[in-house]
Amino acid sequence: MFRIRLMRPVVALIVLLFGSTAVAEDWAGKVAIITGSSSGLGYELALIAAEKDMKLVLADIQPAPSRALAARVLAEGGEAIAVEVDLADPDARAQVVEAALEAFGTVDVLFNNAGYLYAATLEQMDLTAARHQFEVNYWAYADLAQRVIPIMKEAGGGAIVNVASAIIHRPASAGYGHYAATKQAIRGSFEAAAEELAPYGIDVFIASPGGLATNILRNSVGPLAEDSNRDAADSWEHPSVAARDIFDAMGGDDLHLHPGAVEGP
């Protein structure tokens, strides 16, 4: 099994001796694909993964920061590659997994993190723009997961972490409906996938952070984007908090993770 699970007598003994059931994962040497790795939560996940001596496959449409991070990891004795990819392109998505296999031979953890905000009411919706957001925010998640499942099955386990949003647990605000729909799709699909993949030792997680100090508003598109305060997210919680919480929670049995403490819009 990929994740360490303890039998009840062992748990009781650990609690007696140490006062906690937390078990540190042996992340060293594990291969992690991280999408949206050039900024925000993806970048912070990559920093922690590097800190844990994981082998990194950093994927982003804006590759410069990921390339710089990969170079830094290599200079410090680690292993990392950066892949420039437009996740809206189904053909390009295959290149991410292919690059991981070519460089490291396997994939142990997939962090589905990349995404952006298309801000528009239902009346304002441009169908092409809305579909593009679904390609990046949902279909890329499902596509990459489907591609790594056979690899993880052969290896005897793995983990798929999908970054959704706190917005999946409450009604969306006006103009956020299309974004919320992509995140709700993640929830529906990967709740089922968690049951489908459990027998193979593949752990599935759905992380729902709230407001994080990322570029999500600054890079938003759509008719409502220009009317929004693009700097508003700068005062939200630093994504390093959520990234650390995600890694800490991956040792547990909860499908739904709630990293950080700040609610989003």
C-alpha cells in the first residue's frame, strides 16, 4: 500500500508512547507531478516536495518559474524537471506523464492543481471561454489521473491529490458559477474514483482551500474580471499554509481535505 496504515493495537501503542497517531510518510525518492507549479499553491507544494527529497515534474503554461525552481533543486542535489504545457490541450497533457516516465520511470503522486477563474454570469457566458476553463480546471485533472492510474496500479499504489475549492461546500457568489462548476465536477468525479481505486492502494484526495494569496484574481478572465479588484487576493492566507496542511493530511484517511483557515469569495 502506498500510505502507511496502522492496525488498532499498534495505534494504541503509539498513542501510549508518543501521544499522537501521526505517522511521517517516507516521501524521499517518490516521483510527484505538480501542475500549476510556477506560482501560488502549486509552487508551495513543489517547495515542500523538494524539501522532502521527492523527484519533481513541474508542469505549467508559464514555465520560467518552474524551470528556475527545477534548476535550484538540481543545484542542491535533488532531482526535478520542468514541462511547459497548455493543459487545455488534450494532446499536450500526455507529454507531462511521458516526461515523468522518461526522467524517472514512474509516477507516485499526482498533484492536480492548475486552474484559473473565468468570471461571468450565466447570461454573459461565452461558451468557448467556459469550455476552455473546464478543459484546464476539470478535464486535465481527469485526463492526467486516468493516465497515471495504470502506472500506480503496477507500482502497487500511489496518490492523486485534486485541488478543488471551499466553493464546493457552499453556494457560489454571482459571477463565480462557471468556476464553481469546474470544482464541483472535481468533487463528483473523484469521490467516485476514491472508491474505485482504493482496492489498488491508490489514495485519492480532494483539497478545498479557501482564500489564498495567489494570482487567481490577477489572472482572471471574462466580462466580470475587469470590474474586480485584482489585488484583493493579496490579503488572503499565504498558500504555503495550505500546502503544508495538504502534505500533513495525506497521511490520514479523509477524502476531503480542508487546508488553511481562510474562506474564499
